[in-house]
Amino acid sequence: MRSCLGPARLCFLVVACVALVPAAKAQKVPFYDPREPQQMMDEYRRVDQYLSKLKLTDQRLILIERYLLRPVPPKQREKLLATASRLYATQLMTYADDPARSKHYREQVEAFLAANPQADTPELQVMLLQADYNRGESAASRWLNDPTDVESKKTAREVFARIAPKLVEFHRLLEKRVEAEYDQIDRLMPGPRREEREQENEQLEGVVGRAAFFGAWSNYYLVLVDDLPATARETKIAIDLFRQLLDLVDDPQATTAWHERADANRMGLQQEWRARALIGLAMAEILDDDLPDARRCFTLLQSGPTSPDIIDQADYWYVRGLLNADKQEEAVGIAKTIVLGYQGASSPGKTSLCVLLADTGLRAQETDPKLYEMGVLGLVGLAKLGHHSAAIQLMEKYEIELEETPSFYMLWLIGQQKFAEAEKSMSDAEYRLAQTELTKALAAPEAKDDLASSSECRYTLGWCCYRLEEYVEAGQYFQDAVVGLRGVNSTKAAEAAWMSFVSYQTLAKDQPQFGLRAIDVLEDLKRDFPEHPYAQKADYFIAKLQQSRGSMTSSIRQLQGIDSSDANFWSAKFDLCNLLRQKIDQAASEDEQKELARQLQDVVNDLQSRLKPDSAPPDQISGVVRCVLNVADLARKNLLDAGEFSASVAEAKALVERLPKDDRAWIDYHYQALLLARQQKQQTDVSQHAKWLLDNAQGTPYEQSALIIRALEIDRLVAATNSPGEDLLNEGLSVYTRLLKHLGSTAGAIKQSKNAKVACSKAADFAEKLAKWHQAATHLRVLVEAYPTEQEYLQRLGRVEFNLGNYSAAVGYWRTLLVGLDKGSEGWFEAKYYQLACLKEVDPAQAKTVAEQFQLLHPDWGLPPWRDKIKGLAEQISSLSGS
């Protein structure tokens, strides 16, 4: 009878394939099927074709393995085995860079080959050998980084000696198969069958490429770990395989050299493995003593569409290749050119190179002066890149005592080392030693040519002076460091500016003239680093300094007198608005506040009348916006006409929309607009402004208001459903975690603030709902520390610690609850259950005793739902202790 297999039947079989995965894997005996073989195979082909169209490779493999259990004719069985091998090889190749899925498929392949040894193919073996290669490469890298690690060298030698010849042979066989298959394909008529075979052959080409890639690298490493001559045949094999892979094979008939014919833009270098193959070719050429070709390879690498991350690592691999080939002199010369060209900006590749130079060179301080020079060069590079702690750790590791020379970098390193020692001891004498060395360094001629490094040196020197309470010098060194650090390390530059202010502020307490310097530094900090948290504090400290100098009133009077023809008119008026606002906040009476508010409004009205929004520079518009928003805030507080609140917010909106999205005025606008929307009870607008602040005002004081609003919205949404979505729960956890940064997340902060307590509990609750037990435990531990007898917190923390497997900690909380709860209550029985469950894990004998005592006192096993749980657990404990 002819089989009728329609779409519905196909869908059913697809579902059946998915559902019967365990059965397919577990079944070892033949599967009885009464149908004719032809009928069976017809059905297989239709289902396989359907699964293939849907790209359901896993389901195709399941289908094949199920049909291999049926009475399939020998030729058909061979085809099934060949298809399965090809599909497994495809999956191994697809997920080669995914450790978890790669391991999963390797285990599947090994089980499949154990059951069907005749299915073993070169392409499968290539993909399985990749795991061996990774192990060998890791061992070789460990040995190269530490030549005393002989075990790693031995492991690498064993791996590469075994897999290198196999990969080369598999590459040869598979390449022939690909060529033969293309000959067959060329004879086929255009159509689906031809396209399918072309696609399959392209996949096989991918395996050929991997065999070449791993075979080439395996032979390269084999030369190193087996102590073979650099010109051994394995080196030639590696070069040939890399060249084939990259289509850079020398053509004897060509009239031009290979590197002149090579086109970096057509080599596929945007693919990481092809770029790494070119690096491998360069390193093998170095091993073969062909440095010109090696340099050409690196030139191609850097001139093509290679990813920036790979290009960043190119110098590292160049020097690594030279050192692997024992070409120390060339390595030192190249490294010196590279490192001395560094100017502040760090990167992973630069750091890796400097660590390689330092680690390799310093290790040879007793035996090889040339290599030791390279090690010191690595330290200099780390210092230039700002990695002083790494440089000092390497110096300590190899017990290096640097000698003083006229070199800026050497003196700087010595100073950094002395400073690190002083920071540990906090000794004035050691700070003085560091100060001396760093001062010498800055006097060296090289310091003038490297602004970034000399600014790093000044920054450290500033700290030496600050620790020695030499605040004038500290303030000046910190201030001078800002210029050079601003472009390469803005975080440290802002830190330097802040420390300059702190130094001058300290002096201003007794010497008021330094108050002006401190104010100047803060103004510069606000201008240069407007988004930095220090800039948020600047206005407050400026006001405090002006107050301490008794100058606010005179400053206001002076600013009010500046004429519109003055070049500083706009900035002066912005400063006037800020000073008036500060004085309003300090005014003793409401009448005085209202008079000052009126003066501020007059200034703002004047600025608005002069502003030409279509042609004004952004900083001018931004300043006016913030002044207008000051009027809005004063109106909101009823110090000006209440109607000015909404009018000023509207005026600010019209102006702020002309500014770049990263201008600080946007934050001020959205905050005032949020307050207005809340006052007018416009919930949609409240949500929109709060969301904007959440996304764009992190770290500012305005973030807290937005977080509170969003937290309440999330609570309402969660309460409105029995099954809130994971996205909503994750957002709730994020919002409450961020809110705790403002409210405080320590036990002391939570005891002092009810809001902090609620936020901490809410954050833990969302983490519990998401089964993020570590985060839940973090918050609950703080709550229990603050409220050690609170039943709810003890119960929640007890459950969370249990879920984390922290049974010893959990049992303590449940014991506390057992003492405090009413015996016989549901909560008490829950505590007893968890006490037994924890003891079962940490003290089975004690668990047995407690279970027996409980049964004597509660022969009915307690109240539901804990009755059956405790009874079942007691049976497990009894069985465990008796076994």
C-alpha cells in the first residue's frame, strides 16, 4: 500500500522526534517495524527533507538514530551513517566557540561512534581533535610564560605529537574529497539537488579550513615544545598549511612576489580565525628565519578589514614570535621602537606586550643583560600606560632593585616603587624618598616630551606632598597634572582636580587667599568634567568657600554691575543667578527669600530678552535654561508667583530642545518637568520624565526621585497580576538596587531609615522571585543584621541560605525561629522542617536524633502543609543514617 504523508503527518513526526529524544538515546535493541524497507525509507526521506528545510539539525540526528534501530538495508544504513557523521561535524563546527554546547555535541558524537564505529569520518575526527588542540595550546602557553613549568611542556608535547600528523593527514584527505565532489557537482543540472550538494560541500570546506588551521598551529607548537630545529619539516608544514588556508601559495609561474599579489581586503581578515591564521603564518616565517615575509604578514594584517582587537594584539604576537624563535636581539629592537612610542592611552594588546617583555626579561636578570634590558623596557611601558601597580608587582616578583640613571622613566619607576612602599607604611621618611625620586624624574629632559607620563608622575608627586602636609606644593602638582591626564584618563584627571581643591581648601582655613585658588580649581572642574560626581559637589563647596571669605554679597554686587559689552557678560550673569540662588537657600526669613527671588527673576528675564536662540552658542542656551529652571523651582516653592512654575518649565523646554542630548541642562529640565507633572497629576508625563531620568541621570541627586516613582509603578503592576513577567521582576530588582545606593544599604543605614529598610526588603523580594539567591541573600543578611529578631527576615534568609546550600548558616536562623515562635504554629513547623533538612546535610546523626524527638512529641507529624514534608524527610534521614 502506498504511504500518504501529508503536512499534518509530517508535523506529528517532527513533534514525535522531539518528544522521543530520551527514548531514542536509551534504546539499544532493534526497533520492530513491520513495513517494507522501501516504505520506511520513503517516510524517512520526506521527514528528513521537511526537517532540513526548517534547519532542525538536532531533530534530523534524532530521526537518523531512530531509523538506525530499524531493519534498514545495508546501503541505506551506510547513507544514514554518512549523513549523521556530516551533521555532527557541522554542529561541532557551528558551536566550536561555545564551550557548553561544544562539550554537549562531543559527548553525543562519542556515544554515537561507540554504537556505530563504522560512522567515523575524517571530518568528525577533525572537529573532535579541536578539543585536544585547545588543551595543548593552553599547556604550551603556560610553558612559554614560565619555562620552569616542565609538566605543561610535557603535556603540550604529548598532545601535539599525537594530533599534528593526524590533522595534516585529515586535511589532505578532506581536500581531495572536496575537489572530487566539485567535479561531480559540475556535472549536475541546476536545481535543488545541485544546490544541496554545493551547500554540503561548502560545509565540508569549512572543516578542511579548520584542519588546516589547527594542523598548522599544532605543527608550529610542536617545533617549540619538542625542541626541534627551527627549520624542521614541521615548520614548513605549518607555513604551507597557513598559506593554503589564506590563498597565499607561492606560484612558480608568477612574475611578481606573493606579497605584491596579495590583497588584504580580499583575504577575509574580518573573520577572526583567518586573521589569526595570518598571525600564525608570520610566526612560522619567523621560526623559518624569514623576517621580511613575517613583517609583510603583519603589514597585511594591519592594512585589511581586521578587527581593532586583533590589530591591537599584533605587536604582542610579533615580539612573541621573535622570542619563541630565540631572536632576542630583534625582539629587543622592535620592542624598544614600539614601547617608546606609547603615549598614555592603554589597551589590552599594549599591556600584554609590556607584561611579556617584563616577565621574559626580568627572569633573565642574572644570565642575560640584553634580555634584562628588555624586561626593564616592559616595566617602563607599563608605567607609561598607567599600570604602576602591575610594574611594581613584577619588580617585587623578581626582586628587582632599579639603578638610578638620568632616564625619566627609570627615575619615575623608582619613585612609583618608593611611593607604593610609603603607602603601605605611611612613613613620612618613605614619602620623602619617593618625593625626591619623582622630583628628579620631572627634571629629566624626557619628561618634557611625554606630557601624559609626566602628568602621571606629577599626580603621584602631588600625593607625596599631600601625605607630607605640604599642601601648597600638593595643590600645584595636582593642578598641573590635570592638563596631561585630561585626554588619556579623564577619571584620574578629575581626581587630580579634586585633590588640588582639597589641598587649597585645607590651606584656606588659615590663609584665606587660598580660597580663591580653590574656587578657581572647582570652576575648572565643573567646566572640564561636568558629568563627574565631583562636579555635582562643586557648587556647594564654592558657596561654602565664598561664605567663609565673607564675599558672597560683594560678589553679587560686583556681578550685577557687569555691563552687556563685557566679554564675560553671559558667564557673569549665570554666576550671578547661581549666587542669588545660593543666598536664597541661606536667607534667614521668607521676606528676604522672596526679595532675592525677585532679583533672580529680573536677571533671568533680562537674559531671555537678549538671547537669540537661532544663533546663540549651545553653552549660552544651556546657561539660560538652567537659570529659567531656577525660576521654575522658586515658583514651585511659592517664593515667586505660582503660575511661573508651569510657564518657566515650558520656556525651558523650548530652549533645551535646541541643545545636544548630553547637555546637563536636559537633566535639570526633566527633573523640574517631573515635579510639575506630579503637581498637575499627569501620570503619563510623570512616567515619561521619570524614565528619562532613570536612563540618563544615574549618579545625580535627581535619580532618586525617578527611582521612587518607578518603584511604586512596578509594585502596582506586580500586585495587579498573579504571575508577573520576568522582565518586570528584573526591572524591579534593578530599580530597588539602584535606590539603595542613594538610601544606604548597610545595617546602620537601614536601622535609621524606614525607606532604606523597605527598599532593601523589596530588592530581596524581587531577587527571591527570580531565584537569584546570591543577590537575595546579600540584602536579607543586612536586614537580619539590622533586625536580628524579625520573624519575616529570618524566615526569608533561612530559605535563601538553604537554596544556596549554606546549610550551616541556614540552620542557625531556623533554630532562632524555633525558640521564638509559638510551638505548634505553622511557622514553627516550617522552621522544624528546615532545621531537619539542614541537619540532614551537615550532621546526619543529629538529624536522626531531632527527627526521633519530634516524632515522639508529634506522632501526627504536625500541621499541613509541613506534615507530609516532615514525615518524608524523617524517612529519608532514617534511611540515610541506617545505610
